[in-house]
Amino acid sequence: MALSTYWLEQGKTQEEVDALFADIADGGVVYDGHIAMVDRHQSGAFDLAASNCTYIVEQQKRAGAPLEYAPLVEPVFARPNGVGLIAQAEHPAAATLFADWMLEEGQVLLAEKGLTTAIVPDGADDPLQHVDVRYVDDGELLENGPEWEGSYEELLKNAGAQ
């Protein structure tokens, strides 16, 4: 969704965008889950992963995998993540405190471990400060998510990606 919108904003026609996606998907392999993709990537199954979570790649690198998530291809598309609590949580106050901790002190711990944080802690360097970051429009995703999902599934089906 975000890449399609970006290309349209850059002056491409819908037909050109559709052709770009068809070319990307043609012969592509889709993995269900970032961990499965990183595992296949580190095994040498393919040279480039189009979508990945930096923390998973960082964990694999520390374990000795010959992987890297930089330099980043720009623009980088970031999607919002939310925090949700289960209504029947046995200890809802503890869950709320943990969520609050993760959004504040936890970000400092993640930054100290060299991981990309959701919120850049005071005094920390923003690892994406010189990167063109585009954010996924969460309102569009909420409003039209099923249509975008259907377009994605149709693209994969037509391209023969598995």
C-alpha cells in the first residue's frame, strides 16, 4: 500500500505501478513470517530480502550469520505498531506497566543493544536520521486494509509466487 502510494506520488501511472509490482512478484518467493525469511536468507537461499525486521537480522548477525540490514534501500517504509492488552489478562495492571516501560525505559535498553527503537531515547542517536523514512498511513490501512490485502493476494496469484 505504502509503496504503491509512493510511486503514484512520484508521477507513475496506475498501470506503471501495476507493472512494477508484477515484475517484482514474477518468480518471487513469499515467506510466511520474517523469521522464516531471515533463516532462508542467512542460509544463502537468496541474496536480498525486500522486507524484514531489523531486530531479527541483528540477532542473527550476533549469532554469526553473514547478514546485514544496511545500507537501507530508500525510501524506507515504516509501519505503526500498537500495544494491546488482553481484556481477560490475569494481571492487567502489570501488563499496562510493562507496556509503559517498553515505550520509555525499554527503548533505552533496546538502543543500548544497538537495535532500532520505536522511539529514540533522549541522548541516543537516531539510526534513521539520514534515511528517507515514509510512514504507512494507518488510517488508510484501517479503512481499506481488506482491499489492499485482496490486491496483494491477487498479485501473488497472478505472478505464481508461492
